[in-house]
Amino acid sequence: MTAFVVALGNTTVCRYKSDIALMQQLGLKHLRLSISWSRLLPGGRKGSAVNGEAVKFYGSVLDTLTAAGESDVGTHATCAG
């Protein structure tokens, strides 16, 4: 197994650093990271204000992955309906 899937829910916001450390211990090399557009653009429309805290969070996750020698496989979460 070379991949680790994390759903960015309530606990991951607080635990992503320990999750990435666990990935290293298990010898996993890739993280499937789902990016929530509704978190980045809470207004939901082109031209809406970008959530700076969400940008910082995702940047920190990616920086932590890079520092750990891991790679991400980015996806984006969508909601139809």
C-alpha cells in the first residue's frame, strides 16, 4: 500500500501533522487531498472573497507533506444539486 486517503473533516484540521507523521511510519508515499471549493470560496461565485484561512490551511498541509518527503494527489470536492 502506498497511498493514504484523508477526508478533510473536523479532526483532520487539527490532526493533519500527526496524520502525515503516521504516513511516514507506515511507509506511505502519497496523500489524496480533497480541496473543498465551498471552504475556499464561501460565497460560491466567481468574484467572491477567498477565505484566507482556508488558503493558509491547505498551504500548511502541502508544506508539511513536502517537508515529510510525501506527495499529494489533489482532488476537489464538488456538490451537485
